[in-house]
Amino acid sequence: MRHESSDTSDRGPEEGKSGSLNRLMLLLELFSREGKSDWSVDEAAIELGLSASHTYRYFRTLSGAGYISAFTPGRYVLGPAIIALDRKMRTGDPMIQAARSLMNEILVPAPAGCIAILCRYFQGQVMCVHEEFTTRFQHDVSYERGLPRPLYQGAASKVILAHLPLRQVKAFYEEVPKEFERFHLGANWSELKQALRALREQQAVITSGELGSSATGISAAIFDDKRVIGSISLVVPAALASDEVKAQLAPVVAAAAQTMSNTMAALAANSL
């Protein structure tokens, strides 16, 4: 999608500065798109509706700070500063720090090869931000760390979807109603609301084969007080996910999510 820019010559200094920052962010977001990891100044200028000279200055700013770097003359990819930020997130994010020990605890009663994942709600999608495992099994599709997933697919997403305000859910639903139906959430808005109500009543949401045929997900929502912010899950090899195993692990995951919610609510209260 092309973003059109407008003439900023008659704007005040604060408005102009804000516009420049917004365009820098839009430029950086180009590098996060699936299917295209490198950009030239001319390509970015066309995509964002900016002049080549303005775009070059933004490239120079981001390159100087290490957020993008040239891998061949005139073509840029994400730079080492992104790696530094990623490490800072993994070591400094209170949500990840609070979850580490819990994620390892829920692996103890789980079958060999299970993976514990922590997901955040992010811009209308769900993103895995951390994972723990003892022996990782290879399954065909996963909540790969850093890869956004849709709200309607998989246990880690559906449990978040179920606790979002209905006005938000309806907006997402109206964009792709067939996808909601494909993943067993109802053929119309009324059926979707019933499905969400049923998901909220479960101590943990369980799905099988929605992110590949080899995995079963067991997930529970995390809140900071009353607002859903993510989920904690166990990904179980489908061949080992018997009814007995799912019944055993659902309360374990639910208890971990409750502990996480208590911790995040306390952190939010202390920050006020």
C-alpha cells in the first residue's frame, strides 16, 4: 500500500518534526514486510509517496544509527541496531522475565518435545516473543518468534481474540469473515459471538492442526488487570496429545496464565 505525503512547507516546526518522525517509522516498517527484506531509496520513495531527496535523508538517518545497512551499493537491509534492540527486549522486557520460570515449570509435566511459548497481542495480530523447550520437536508450522499470526488461527491467538472487546473483534471479522469460518469460529457474527463466549468459559483453549497437522496448542490468556495483553501456551506434538494429556495440561497452563496476570497487574499498578 502506497502512503501519500503532503507538502509540509506551511507547517510549524513541531508539526514538521512530527511528520518527519512518522515518515521515518513508515520507512522502517517497509523492512518488516513479508516477502521483501531489502529496499533501495527509489523503491521506498515510490512506495511512500516521497521525493527521492527526502527519502535519501531518511535512509541516511537510519543507516547512521545502525537500523538499516547497505549490503550492496544502493540496497539496504535491517542493520545491527535491530539485533541490539532484540537482545534488550529479551533481557529487559518484564513480561518475558516474569514468564521464563513459569514456562519451564509447565514443561515439567508435559511430554518430551513440547514447547512453551509466550505471545503478545500486537497491532491486531499475535506475536510469539519468547519460547522455552527442553527437546524441541520439529512441526510443520509454528508460532515462530517474531512472526505475526492472525487472531483467528491457533489456540494462542484464539484465547486472546476471545477476550478482546467485541467492537474490535467485529472490525477484524468484517475484513475476513471466511477465515473466521474456516477456523471454526462461526459462519456469521451471531455464531462468532457464541464461539467466543464458549472459548472464554474454558480454562484453556485447545486446538489441533490449525498451525500445521503435527501440533496441538493449549493456551490461556494473560491480562494486566482487565485488559488482555497476550497468552502463554504449550505446543504439544499431535501424536502425544491424547485426551488424557490435554486434560492434565490445561489446568497447568491456566494456572501459569493466572500467575502471569497477577504479576502483570502488579507491575501496572506499581507504575502508576
